Amino acid sequence: MGLLSKALLGFAAASVMVGAAVAQDQSTNRVAAKTDWSVFVEDNPTECWGVATPKETVNTREGRVVAATRGQILLMVFYRPSADAKGQVAFTGGYPFRSGSTVNVNISDNEFELFTEGEWAWPATTADDAKIVTAMKRGATAVVTGISSRGTTTKDTFSLLGFTAAVEDAESRCGS
């Protein structure tokens, strides 16, 4: 895949994720709770997602724990049939990421890298999405580490209890 194709895929993913963020903020359509994960469904366009908030958050700067004001912190897997988004992984740390930085996801000692734009991070390819989803189904926690535009390192730990049930529910509701 060429650089332009990757960039266009990234912008398409960003627009899907922005739609998911707006839907998450405004949605009252939680259709299921699966232990530590929730499932949401919206119509027009049809979109479904499994989402969780962190169980633990640690913010550091220069090796010292610091207080940090952050918006919503979400790890999600998203489906939107009209955009051919199937099992797209996304993370928002509730702050703008440092320009050019990446986000690290550690699941059972498996490391994954997400690229960032604004307040969102996601894998570079659909194959990477699939690898992360597979690891999440097998793991107990996902530890997501990013760097804010102000230089704060954030480490968010998400439970994966209920992940498989939530993502399978979201996928089936969106006809995938």
C-alpha cells in the first residue's frame, strides 16, 4: 500500500472514529453490557461498537506522576457497514496526541502500534485491526500508552472481561 493510500485510509478511519466519538457522547442507545464492555448501536447510518473505559489511569511527566485534565478515555471496536468498517480498533486518550507520535498497546506482552491524529489513534491497516482484536479476545488487559501534545505520558489499563461478547454482539447487530 502506497503512502497516499495509507494517508487516505487514515483520513477515512478518522472520519469514522469522529462519528463514533460523537455517537458515544450523544448516544443513549446502549443495547448491552458485557462485564467491563458496553455495546452501542445507532441508525442512520447504522453503526455498532463495543467500548470500555479504563480501570486505571496513570499520567507522568519526566518520570513523576502528575495530575492531568483529560476528556473521555475510550478503547473501542467499531462497525459501520456503509463505510466497510468491520472490527476497526480505535483509542481516544481525551487529549491531543503529540504530533508525529504513536500510541503503544500491550496485550499479554504482545505490542501493537497505533498512529495518531488529533485525539484519536488507530492501527495502520485492517490486518493490524484483526491482530489486535484477536489478542484482545485472548488477553485479560490492554495497556495503552500515549504522549500528549504537552509532553505528558499517559498509561491507561483496560479490562478485557466481556470484550469477546461485546465485540461479537456489535458485529452481529451490524450484519457483519
